[in-house]
Amino acid sequence: MEDLKPGMTVPGIVTNVTAFGAFVDIGVHQDGLVHISQISDHYIKDPAEVLKVQQPVKVTVLEVDLERKRIALSMKQQPGKPAAHPAGGVPLSAGSARKAPAAPPKSAPSFGSDWFTAALDKPRK
């Protein structure tokens, strides 16, 4: 694994296909993972649509984590670039469909002098 560097293109054999990607044997003691987003230049719903166990593939090393013994791989023509969604856009990630929280108004009063604090300080009946 120490000899692997990001950007290297190496041949490999698919050893397992999962819902989130595929594991590829590239000749080192640890199989690398090709995440589903790095399998194809176009959007795919299931890695099994394009990959099968024992299929020879050519992969590019994206990242090598020696400490955790993980190898990130890509099969794209331009590794690291997001896959194009069939509708022409970029696919949504798992949590991106939710709206981001609204930013507070720029003219918000400071704490201690706002109406909310005043209401809390008001004596109760």
C-alpha cells in the first residue's frame, strides 16, 4: 500500500459488488473501494448495473489511508468529478434534499435587549 500514490492508474479485478460501490483487488494486500459515485461518468442507481465479480477493470487511485488501511479508487474518465445526473443536473446526496436552516436576520437585536428577553423578565400573573 505504501507504493500507491493518488493519480496512479492500475489494473484490477472486481472482488465484490455492494449497494454503495465495488471492491477491487489491485494487487496489494488490501482491496480498494470504488464508491458508487466514482464508478461511471454518468449517474447509476446500482453498481451491479455496470459491474460483476471477477470483471477486469482499470482504476485510478484517489486516496490511500495507511492508518485505516483504506484505498479509495475511481473508474471515471475524470476521477473525483461528480457524475452527471440523467436529468442533466448533479445527483443529490443523501441529506441534500433538506433545506438549509435560514440565516438569522441581519438586523436581529442583541441578546439582553430584545423583546424575547423582555418577555421572559416580565412578572407572571
